[in-house]
Amino acid sequence: MSPSFLFSQFMGGLTTAMFLFLIASGLSLVFGVMRVINFAHGSFYMLGAYLAWQAVQWLHPTGGGFWLAALCAALGVGILGVLTERVFFRALYGREELYQLLFTYALVLVLGDAAKFLWGTDQLSVSTPPALAGSVRIFGTTQPLYTMFIVAIGPAIAFTLWLLLSRTGAGRMVRAAQMDREMLDALGANVAAIYTAMFALSAFLAGLSGALVTPIQSIVPGMDVLIIVQAFIVVVIGGMGSLWGTFWGSVIYGQVLSFGILIFPGFSLFSVFALMAVILIVRPWGLFGRPL
Amino acid sequence: MTAPPPLLAIEGLHAAYGLSRVLFGISLQVEAGECVCLLGRNGVGKTTTMRSVMGLLPPTGGHILWKGTDIAGWAPHRVARAGIGFVPEDRRVFAELTVWENLDVAARAARRDGKWTIDAVYELFPILRELRNRRGGFLSGGEQQMLTIARTLMGNPELLLLDEPSEGLAPLVVEALLHNISALKEQGVTILLAEQGVDFSLALADRVYVLEKGRIRHAGPAAELRNDQELRNRLLSL
């Protein structure tokens, strides 16, 4: 195997990883702060993709306008996140996990059908934004500029989220809410508003990743369920609620998937599930997580 | 002219945890500048009274008048922003946040300006300044108690609810704490204190309510209990 071949596998794995991180970070954030497992997070991702496609149709039917469309899609999903949090999720905090799973699973079904109703079952696609349509040559391989962009935006978002949580007043409030909601409330903070904001951020990230995936993957019904399983594996590997755990969990997932194909061709997902099983046996709370 | 209403007046307060009733018509008052103590053993309803005032346990009956306004059933953050600060008995510092972060979060939460700034609470508890970069979870019990009080002060409360501050602390630490709370009292902070320890509470309180099984058994000046050994035995030695 030549070095350039290995490098191109590595870049493929990294692209998968950074997409997964964008999606899983929101999932991990909501679990970390509110202790709610949101199965519908993949549905927000799917809606982000459909909305981005729709916005491109409205803005520039001939193509272009991608960045504005992606932003609109992410904001739209963020607003939907606020509505679902205010109306439904609020009733689930502190309830048994079973209720949360049942409710969010119901939301998966409803949103999945709504998408089919609105956009049909055909594959939809969005063209790559012109500025990133080219490619560059690195180590004798051809890398599309768009995947380079994705590989760069993952760490950028991880770092921004980390800064936000660890170095700002708002982040300190969020961490305090995570540790003791009732105490923070008794100190005068409107914790319900903090929860809504975190949920909005999580939905925004899901919508953004859905929009950003459209130039390299077609939009199809079922993409919601497919992605949520992968995002869960990442979050479980990294440790529930840990931002850097989710980041490194994504990187490991992407690389194991990318190189696993070389070892077990035709069983690409096998190596990922095997990895998850091993990690769950050795560290049931994930690589960066803590025993609950 | 009518006299201004007391800072806090609780009238016929009933409260319950599910089906188990805890308070049976508690009535008490706290005037500005006073230190009032709720005295009684474990499980008589001291904590429940405080949690009801704070909105952490909505009362099942009665009124909680804050400067004449009924705040019964308000959300905790509204009660806090109205000027009532709560120091819970189990301390509940934010364990992963540093001492400074704990104080900063409290100031942001309450959004009430006043004389209590981070420097002012460091003045009251100099040890907190030294430990400012240590995480709350790594403090000793006494240090955590100081941090909890300091944290609540950051919201510049007009009334401080102190729930069993001496519980579980070594005698020397209790003495230091007594000194700190006396200093607070001298600075004009109004305090409603819940205590099991007779010596601790009588050293601080102006007036005392003795609670028994969710009712007020005795109300009177602290001096009365301090001087009357027989009364003290009758009320508290059971």
C-alpha cells in the first residue's frame, strides 16, 4: 500500500469524522446539560438537508446561494428546536429515560413522514458551492476543496464550543446548570431559558451539518435514522456529554471505518461495532466520559 | 399611618412532599435587620419552610408575603431576584467549577447589584481568595460552607435563608463560621436561620421560633431562652 493511498484513506476517514462530529456534538451537548437522549437529533439533521435544498431552489434555482441557504436551513432547524423544546421536551426533564426514548422516537417518525410528505421520496441533490468546487493535490492525491473545508470546520466548531463553555460567563452558567439545576435556579438564573438556548444551539448544529452534507451526499428519506445510529456510536465511544470525547470519538470512528474496509472489505460497519463493543466492555462510560 | 409590612411574613403555611404532610400552618415574621432562628430537631419542617419560601417546594396552603406581596408558588429564580438568598444545608457548591466561577455564576444568576462583589466576599472569607482557582469539589466541608454563603451573597439578597450552616462541621470550623455570620449580621444583613444546635443559634438570633412536627411550639426573644434554663429544657431537651 502506497503512502498516498493511505493518506487518501486517512482523509476520507477524517471527512466522515468531522461530519459526524458536527452532528454528534449537538446530541452530546443536550445529553450533557439536560440529560435527555434526543433520538430526533438525526431528524433535525435531515430537515437541515431538505431545508437547504429548498432554500437553494428559492434563492437561486440555477445553482449558487449555497452559503445563505445553509445558514437559513440551520436557523430554521434551530427555531424548530426551540419550539419542540418549549412545547414537548420541557415535560421530559427528570422523567425516566423510557419516556424520553418513546417521545423522541415518535418525533423521528413524525418528522420522517412530514419530510416525505413535503419533499417526496426521490433523491435530491445540491451542487457544490463554486468557490469550493475545485480540488488540490496533496501527497500525490486529489482532495476536493469541499472536503478540506469540512475537515477544517470540525475542529473550528469543536474549539469554538469549548471556548464558549469554558471561558465565557454564559458557558459557566451552562456548566452550573449541568451540575445542579435546582441550585442555579434558587440563585436567580432562569434555567428554563438556558435549556431552551442549549437546545436551540444543538438543533442549529444538526441543521447546519445537514445543510453542509448536501453537496457530497444526496438527500433521501431514511438519512435521519442512518445518521442517528452513527452519531450515537460516536457519543458512546467518546463518553456521553463530553465535548472532546465526542470529537475524538468521531475521529476514531472515521478512521476505523476508513481503514476497517481494507481489512474486512464488505463488512465496513463491523469494525466500528466491534470497536464500540470493546470500549463498552473496558470503559462503559466511554473514553472521556465519567461513571454516572 | 400604617407601619410598613415586615420584610417576610409567613401566614398559615402548609406544605407536603407528595402525600406526606410536613407543615401544618406555620406563621412567622422577619423584620429588616433581624436574625430570626427556626429551632428544632431533624424533620420538624425547618428545611421545608425554607424550600417553600424559595419556591423549591410550592406550598399547599397559606401565604408567603415578601414586603407585602404574596410570593407563594413563584419560581425559585423569581424569588431570588426579588431579594431572597438561600444557603441550602447540603451546600451544593458547583463541584466542577472553581471558587471564583461559583461566585461569578451566582452574580450572573441573580443580576442584583449591591455592595456584595467578589472582592467584598473575599474580604469576609479571606480563605476563598486563596482558594479561588480550586474546584468546589476539592474544598473541605467548612470551606464549602463559606463558599455557599459567599455565593448567595453575590446576589445581594435582602434576606438570607441559612439552612443548618453548622451541620457536619468540626467545632473549630463552627466557631469561625459563627464569627462570619455575626459579622454579616452586624453589617445589617437580615437572616432567617434554621438550626438544631441550641448554642449556635442562641449566639446569633434575636428571636426564636421553636418548631415541632410541622407546627410552631414557641415563639419569643432569644434572650428568654438564653436565660431560662428550665424553659430551654422543656422545649428542646426531648
